[in-house]
Amino acid sequence: MVKKLKKNDLVKVLKGKDSGRTGRIIKIDHEKERVWVEGCNMKKKTVRAKSQNEQGGIIDVEGSIHVSNVMYLSKNSTPSRIGVKIEKGKKVRFAKQTGEVING
């Protein structure tokens, strides 16, 4: 399932505290089947000052979301599953709901 989603895909969060929000995928962990979505599942993280000029403190970072809780968002803003087909000798991804081919 993770193999069909890629970095920079626009997704919609289906479950959890950020359900209904949309964002781009920042990072994917294929082994644990988790994705990091821009602006969703924000966590507080303490950061140490690396030098005397920099300040440490508390910053907000994105937390991971299980891949089953996000769905690809096509261009007309409908959530869709992703399929794979062969077109002109190349393997391409497409949105099953709308049939549009996904670039990248």
C-alpha cells in the first residue's frame, strides 16, 4: 500500500485528530508503513542550542500517520485509491475514482 503513495503526493487525512485536513507527503517509512503529512499531526519537540549564537527551545514538528489513514487526493479534490497500469510500455499510477494518470 505504501508503495503506491510517493513523496509530494497530495493526500487527505481520514482518521485521527486531523481528519479532513489535506497536505503533501513529506516523508515515507516503507518498513513501518507510516507517512509524514505537511501540517498534520503536529508534535512539540525540544531543540538544543547547537552553538552560542543559536537558540534552543520548543518547536512544532510533524508526527507520522499510518498509511491506512490517508488517501490520495485527485485534482478535482476527490479522495481516491491508487491503481497501477501499463501505458505505452511504462508502468503508471492512476486514480481509480477519476481515472486520471498521476505524474511522478
